[in-house]
Amino acid sequence: MNPFTELAKMLIFFGLFLVLVGLLTLALPKISSWPRLPGDILIRKGNFTFYFPLATCLLLSLLLTLIFSLLKR
């Protein structure tokens, strides 16, 4: 297979991914609160808030790993 074909497929995929991220970024302000998974860490003390989406990161990592492994075949 031509190496330019593989590069073209990868660029199309990343372009679609960026469009999806852009649309999600536009939609986020309209959503009142981002859904929190049970494993996400949220600490509130006074006027300080710390939020680390641990479960969301793990889920996103798993999803992207599956997508990239399917594209690699």
C-alpha cells in the first residue's frame, strides 16, 4: 500500500477528531454540569475546588486505545 494513502487516512481521522472536539467545546457551555463518574475526584474546601476526572480519563484512554487498535489493523 502506498505510504501516502496511510498518511491521508490518518490526517482525515485526526481532522474528524478535531472537528468533534471543537463541536464538543462549543456544546460544553450549554450543558449545566459535566457528568461525573463515580471514580472522579472532587475536593471542595471554602472557595477552593479541585476536580480530577480519574475515571473519565481511564474511560477515555480505554476508548482511544480501542479506536487506535482497530485503525491499526
